[in-house]
Amino acid sequence: MKSKWNGMLRYSGGWMLIVFFFLANGTIAQQRDYAQEYALLKTQIIKQYYKPELKYYTEHAPARTDDRKVSYLWPLCALFEAYQAGAALESGSRDMEQTFGVIRKYNDLRPPAPGYASYPPELGGGDRFYDDNQWIGITAMRQYETTKDPQWLKVATGIYRFMMTGLDTVSGGGLYWQEGNKRTKNTCSNGPGILLALQLYKATGDRTYLKTATALYQWVNRWLRTPEGLYYDNLKLKDRRIDQRVYSYNTGTMLEANVLFYELTKDQAYLTTAQKMAASADAYFLKNQELKDNFWFNAVLMRGFLRLWRIDKDPRYLEAFRQAVDHAIAHKTALGLIGKDEKSQNLVPQGGMLELLAHMAVLQKQGVIK
């Protein structure tokens, strides 16, 4: 009898260890509710960063001694994108429109074309960056596709005009990163430039936009594509030296661009390129079930994976992202933000994580992920 009982204990003990493993990893005990996580982070972002007395957001929480009075534009781009993605979770939400109301205060009418400055003109203004503007334009076009509201198409076409003032024939084409700075041409200004041009072509049928997108695509692949199909950061024009840093958002825009090219042209080569790029990006950026760089950079990469999934219905990269997001949100600060508690948290990665949670919540609602 004792021998039989010991055998049962050994048998059940093995199962207990297995159950404990899954409980510890949250698999059986409780699936994450990504819509709830989105709502929690959104609440903390508004609480920690939005200053109603200023009607602006601030840059860090807790604030740093070197912070300016209000946030730069880039963090607002991240929030704008997150709220556009999150609108699917909250019927009647006005978060995106309210955030764009803040962004409007960064609009700078100086020649050669109006564009959004890095800091509000009424508070001293700042330089204008082509990529900051492109993120706004891309998000405006996503909203246009959803609502058909012409105001968003107008915003995007205005940003396209500003973007094209950064194009010249130095190095065979390509867009600069910063207005007036002729030192580099970057993937982060050309990749989103391709996306914006393709979105405008899809919306209007004007082949000028397709011509722009194709020329920028060829330029980026000529100078900045890695042997693995990812993308280097920039080309230094003085000596044609390549800055070989590799970031997830640069691959993300080019991944999404390839899929969108495929959607619009039905050229199988674009889809094949996108699938190879996705495999390389998964291996490089999502190994060890962790997000390799800035959360917002990863949100841009996620958009590329999402667009590819809508075509080939292969969810493996979405699942890899889910695991990495779970790892990240397991580490919250005392303020309820995502990151290391001893650090002051910049709004950019918080906006990026908010967007990632929005995508996860929608996918969970659709039954694509658990």
C-alpha cells in the first residue's frame, strides 16, 4: 500500500510541477486581458503626462530637471498612433481627435511649406523633422481609411507637400531627416515617406504618389538594406558612410511598405520580400521573448507584422510579439507605467506600449491570440 501511495505521489507530483510551471507563467491561471491593460496604461499616461492647466503633455514622468515646459512633438506622434489603434476598443472615444488638437499647436507655417515643428511655435518653436510629420500623416491616413472624413486626407496631403521639400538628387535621391540638415538621409524618413505616398495613392489613384513611393523604395534598398533584409539607420552624405545601427521601426516601415506595394500592384516579389524580412525581424528583434529596443520602435514593427498577417494569415509573429509584450508589462513602475522603476519614463515608449496593447486587445477580441 505504501509503495502504491508513493508511486501516486510521484505521478501526481510530476503533474503538480507542470501545473505550477503554467501557473507561474500565467498560462492556465489567468490569461491577460489586453483591453484592461490598455485602459490601465491609458489612465496613467493621462494622469502622469497631461497637464490640463497647460493643455499640453509633458515629456517625462517623473519630470526631469532638464525637461522643457511641454513635450516635444515625437511623443505626441506616439500617442496619436496609439489612440487611433485603440479607438476600436472604446466606442465613441475622442482620444485621437483630442490629441490631434494638441498636435495642431505645433504647426509651423514657415516656408517652403507648412509642417509640424518639434516644439510649439507659441512657446519658442523648434526644428522640423520629416519623420515626425510623416508619422502624423500616416496615422491621419489610417483614420481616413476608417472614416472617409476628408479632414484627414487634407492633413496627410499637406504633410506630403512638406515632406517633398526634403527630397533632392544628392546620393541619387532620398529624403533628409531634418529640415536644413544636409548631413544624413535616414531610413526613418524614407520608410514612412514610402508608406504615406502609398496610402495617398490608394486613396486617390494619383500615380504621382506611386512614383514617389517607388523611387524612395529603390533608394532605401540601394543604400540601407542589410544582407539579412533588415535596415541600417542612415547614410552620411559627406563620405557615403553607413550608420550600421539597426532599429525595429526602420524594418517595420519597410516591411509594411512591401506588403502595401503587394496589395496595390499584386507583384508577388513584394510579398516574398516581406515574408523573408518578417522572418529576419523575428529572429533579430524578438529573440528571448523580449522587445529588443524602444517600445514605440516595436509598435512600428508590429504594424508591419499585422499587415503581413492580414495577407498570409500566419499568426506566428503575432504570437511572438504577444510573448514579448507580456514580458514587458510584467514590469511596471510605481506610477503604473511600463519600464524600470528607478528611471524617469519618457512618453514615447509609453505611447508605443499603449499602441501595442491596443493591437493585442483587438487580436484577442478576434480570437487570433489567447
